[in-house]
Amino acid sequence: QVQLVESGGGLVQPGGSLRLSCAASGNIFSINRMGWHRQAPGKQRELVAVITNGAGTIYASSVKGRFTISRDNAKNTVYLQMNSLKPEDTAVYYCHVVMSGDNYWGQGTQVTVSS
């Protein structure tokens, strides 16, 4: 059993910053990829950023240059630093972990960008 606990969401003004965290706990033995997806109202869930075991990263074009993903392997935690936030970044952000071919999702944390 694996649990993912997200934190760091909230309300921020356009141009502001937030940092999301996702800590994995439970039966952890070989995490391959960690990442973030988001889902805005009325839209499909989309990839935001992924970081691999080798620290390779992939970003959605819409967030490249503004968001930074990182991970702390000792803590089984992935972070998403979000800068220069825009209203279109408003969504529920989900942590995603791939471990031994299985997918695990967090419960989601709301990010709202509004003045």
C-alpha cells in the first residue's frame, strides 16, 4: 500500500508563486517516475511535469520556464515550484508516482490564481 500526501496549494494572485509537495509513504521500494498533472474545470487531466529516477525532466510547454520540478529521493518527495502563475494555471494538481509499473495518484490539491 502506497499513500501520496500533497500540500502547498492555495489562492495566489497572478504573477505570484506557490510550491507544491508530495510525500510518498508506505510500501516504497523503487520509484521510477514522479510527477504532477492538473485538471481544470471542464477539461481533461494533463501532464504538467515529470522527473525520472535519473533526474531527467519533462515539462508541458505551457509551464516551461515558469515551473520547476525536483525530488528528494531520501524523503520520497517530489516538489513543484510554480512561479509567474497565470489564471489559466488554476486547476486541481495531482501528484503521480510510477513504481514497478504501477501508478499511484494523490488526492489532489487546489491551485487558484486570481486577483
